[in-house]
Amino acid sequence: MGDGALRRDARVGARRRGEAAADGRAAGGARAVTGFHHVSVLLEETVDALAPRAGGVYVDATLGGGGHAEAILERSAPDGRLVGLDRDPAALAAAGERLARFGERVTLVKSPFGRLAAALADVGLARVDGVVADVGVSSPQLDDPARGFSFRESGPLDMRMDPTSGETAKELIARLDSTELADLIYALGEERRSRPIARAIKEAEAAGELETTDDLRRAVHRVMKRRGKIDTATRTFQALRIAVNEELDQLGALLAQLPDVVEDGGVAAVISFHSLEDRKVKRAFKGDRRWKPQTKKPITASDEELAANPRARPAKLRAAWRVARAEVAAREAEEKRREERWR
């Protein structure tokens, strides 16, 4: 990345940073900042894969509480820069406070990670040296009943990562008929009993008994009684959350943009939390000549991390190096010549 581009981005970034921080404070409020505490999963493994260096420019596409971003900035001292994206105003506000000590090295942008290229263009960047994305739901989102992500405490049927826009889970359920809802729960929750569950949910809705996460959980339990440690409503909640936030579409958009955004020799590192996501990441890195995967299998949490943070258990990290564009072009040209000789 040229010095001119970095200087231009520094000027634009300073202006944008002030706007983003102000927006985050206004939207998130004091409660969001003080209450947003998130333990970053696979922190050391992710930063090791990214290998930040002084002078590099990096992106945390899912900023959350700023844990990965903070580690990247520390590892890339004294002048490495970071752009942090998140669509949750509370996360931006909390991360803004946590990362304030890094000053002009940080640029925060309110954006879903699926708009990576556009968000970078907004701050004057086309390419960066590395991108990290942790596409799971953060602990503060899960633990705050008002966000409607979890059935552990009753809350509104919301589930939006950006509570200022988009369709809530309740509105989504109201828009779908029983068959459409069953298909969604089956496809995104991998729930085998999706049809009777969908009927039970729609019956609860028709009876005026579907206002809260507790109501949704009870509807599922009418079909599937709770057994063991894992609540039988888990897959249904997962499916609705993925649909409300268009998570798989966002991930697909991110993976499609990464080859154009990451510099030659740079790194993309993605942490996923369920098989639907991991399959997409695996195909993107292993099935594209523009990437060289760093490991054959995904990296998972150590026993020590699991003891400290059980929520890290399903996390899978896949990282890949961006193959030089000239090398990719040379390979493609050679393959084309071979094909022409066999015609």
C-alpha cells in the first residue's frame, strides 16, 4: 500500500472516526458502553494467524467489544492502523472507549461486515494487509434480555444485531406462513422437526401468545420437551437469528470481497460458530486459487480457553494467505495455453 494512500486515508479516517464515535455514543448510550463486555474467542490464535506488523493496515470486520482489535493494534505498534466495523451501535461505543488510547491509529465505521469494500472506500482505502471476522453473536448481545437473542431470560422477540433498523424476529414470523417458517427453521437451524415446531409457533401467534422469547421457547417445547443440557429450542432460535440478520448472506458477501480487499501476501481470518458458516468459509478458502489456507483443519479453542469461556466450544478459525495477483494470473495464463493446445 502506497504512502500516499495511507496519508490520504489518515486524513479521511480522522474525520470519519470522529463522526463514528459520536454516532456510537449517541446510539449506544452510557448503559451500552458500561455494560458491553465481550470475551474474544481464539484471540491469540487469530492474531498469530494475521501476523500484524508495524506499518500495516488491518480490519476487524466484526468489532464487538474490541478484543481482537486491541490485540492487533498492540502487535502492530507503533504505527499499524486498524479499521473496525460493526452494525451494533452499542458495540461501536464500547470499542471506541476501549481503543481510545490508540488515537489516530483507529477508525470505527458503523457497517455490517458484508459491506466491507464499501466501508473501506468510505475511509479512503481499497486494500488492507489483513482482515479478521468473528461472525458469531457476542456475549453482551446474548446476555441482554432486551436484545431478544436468548431464551435464558425473557425479552422481546427482536434478535436484530442493529436494533435501529430491519425486521424483528416477531415481524419475520408474522410475515411467513407455517410452511415457509418450517423451511426456514430446517434450512438455517438444521432442525429435523421443523414442521411441527413451525405449526406450534404459528398457533401461539394466532392465540396472541407470541410476544417474548419465553413465549417462543414455550411454543417449541410443546413439540420438543427439554432434554439434557442443550435446550431443544436452540436450533429454532439460531434459525430465526440468522434469518433476521441475514447472516449467511452477509458472510457470503464478505467472502466474495476478501480476495479484492486483501493485499498480496496478506491474511484473511474468519471465526465461525456453526456448520453452515464453516462450510462456506472452507469452500471459499480451499476452492479458490487466490487463497492458500494456513491449516488443513480449522483451529479450535484449547482446553484452557474452554475452561475460562465455555462459549468458545463451537468456534472454528480458518485463515488463509492471499496469493500474489501476478502468480494467480500466471497460473491462469498457463492453464489457458494448455487448454488451447488440446483443442
